[in-house]
Amino acid sequence: MNILNLFRKKKKDEIQEEVQSVAVSETKKEQPEVTLDEDIKTLMEDSFVKKDVLEMDSAERNLYIRENCDKIVEASRQLEDFKTEYQAVTQYLTDTQKIDLITDDSRSELEEAAKKIITLTKERLKYQNAEIKITNDQYKMMEQYEDDIPGEVKKINEKESYHKALQQDMKYLSAEKKTLLYQRDQLADYQKELNQRSILICGLTGLLFIVLALLSQVFKADMTIPFLLSVVFGLICGMITFQAARKNQAEFHLTERKLNRAISLANTVKVKYINNQLSIDYSYNKFRIHSAANLTGLWEEYQKAKEASSKYKKNTEELNYYNEVLVRELKHYQIADPEVWLHQSNAIFDNREMVEIRHRLNVRRQKLRDRMDYNNRMVDESMNNMKTLMENVPESRDEVIKTVKKYKISL
């Protein structure tokens, strides 16, 4: 480890020396030609137009002094900001040169970390943009009952199947009850008809006896055989009617028993149906669903979301690790702002991207230099204006010194 550290330190020192030796030449080579807009150029030149102080009265001179002081203050403020930004850009350019000078043997771990960061960042964006079909509330609910959901899905499926079976049973028993009620009413009506038939037979038999008795009295005829025939007729009709009534009564009682049984079964099925429906409603309300299929879909989406969350967490851990590796390696080579390269890590292994970054930095630096030159010129010009005023108009000297002191400007 000591030998390795010594070797790395040596490499670091060599790189520092090379950076210092080539920094100036590289900068000169890569200086882009930055051209300013013609309108801006015109405005800049207009700001340096000379005024004849000898033709000014006292009020105009005072205004002239304040205008120059305002220009100095504003230009000085701008210069401070530009200098800070210029130093930062220059430091970024130096960092690009330091990275370019890292040898192949030493930069393998650096490039590997940079490539990993690119890959993991792309994966991270894919996870972030993935379509999630489950809300946060649903996810939390599924997470709460995670261990129970598979069994609950099976139970709700069974309850729904049982619900359909009970509905079929209720329909069947309802139809059966209607049929039996109709049969019972038919049998009751037939029983009444048989009773009426019996009464009619008895009436006809009695009427026949009366007729035969009258005929026997009027004609003094022997009516024994007709009487016997009448009795036989009455008995036969009575027997037939009696047998029919007995059979009908038996069928009526059997139908009554069937009807009572159907009503009892219907009531039992109805109780089971209500209890099963209440159980289903409770499960639906508990899991905020409307069917077992809905719960199955939510469970599948939850598992997908959970897997995606796990992958995202793992991705975050790996990305943080390689970020730390990249920053650590860059710090080892004295890179001023290593965190910046986390967002442009492809430039570490892609020379074209590094050239593009360096070009943009040079353009920025040239623009900053132009703005700094303009503001320096503005300060010098304003200073010279007030000095010229004091030389050409001595009575304005006190006002210049007073105003300059007020603006905290040193002539």
C-alpha cells in the first residue's frame, strides 16, 4: 500500500507539473473567436462618447460627476462578479487538462466509474419514467396486508363462486316454489270440483228415486229393477268420485310437503346468500376493491412496483458508490470541483465530449474577458473624465472630491 501511494503521489506531482507547463499554450490554442453583436458593439462605443466639460454649467457638471461615479460603481461591481466567474471557468479548463493528462494505467478505475454512472443514470431515468398503475394509498394498503393477500384472493374467489351458485339455487327454488304453488291451487280447485260432482251425483240419484217412486204409484208398475239400477249407478259414480277425490287429496298433501320443503330451502339459501354477500362486501371494503379480479390486478401491480422500488433502491446505492469513487479519484488528481463531473462523466472517457466542454468553457471565458475589458475601460474612462474635469474646471474640484468620497471611490 505504501509503494502504491508513493507511486500515485509521484504521478500526481508529474501531472501537476505538466498542467502548469501546458496550461498557457493549451489555452492559447483553444481560444475561440467570439464576436459581439453589432448593436451591442455600438452601444458599448456610445457609452465612451466624450463630453465638453467647458460648456457645462454647475448643475450639468454635478450631474456629470454623479454619472461617472455611478458608472465606476456599477462597472466595479460587475468586475467583481466577472472575476469570480472567470476564475471558476479557468479552473474548470485547468481541470479538463488535468483529466486529459491522467495516464491510461491510472484512469482505468476513473473511466469505469464514469461509465457505470452513465449506465446507472439511464436505468434510474427508466425507473423514474416507468408507468405505475397503483396509487400510493393502494401501495401502502397492499404493503400492510402483504402476507394475507394471496390467501384473501383465494377466499374472495371462492366467495364469489359460492355467490353465483347461491344465486342459481335461489332462482331454481323460486321457480320450483311458483310451480308447486300453481299445482297446489290446481289440486285444490279439482278437489272442489270433485266435491261438487259428489253432491250432484247424490242429487241425481235421489231425484231418480223420486221419479221411479212416482211412476210406481201412478202406473202401479214394478220398479224394483230400475231402483236397483239407480242404486248401482249411484254407487259406481260415487266410488269413482271418491277414488278421484282420495287420489287428489294425496297429491295435494304431497304438493304441500314439497312446497313447504322448497320454502324452507329457499329461506336457508337466502340466509346463506345474505351472509356470503355481507362477507364479500366486507372484503371489498377492507381492500377497497370491487372484485377478486380487481384485487388480483392490484396485487400484481404492487409486486411490480415493489420490484421496481427494490431495483431503484439498489440502483441508488450503486450510483452513490460510483459517484463517491469518481469524486475520490478526481480529488486524488487535485481536481478543484470534482462534483461537477458527476453530471458530465461521459467526457471522462469520450474525448469528443471533453473537446466540446473545453470549447464551451473557452467561449464563456472569452465573453467574460470582453465584458471585463469593457468594464475596466469604463472605470478608467470615468476616472479620467473626472480628473480632466478637475484640471480644466478647478472650481469643480471640491464637488468631485465630495461626490467621490460619498461613493467611496479612490481617485
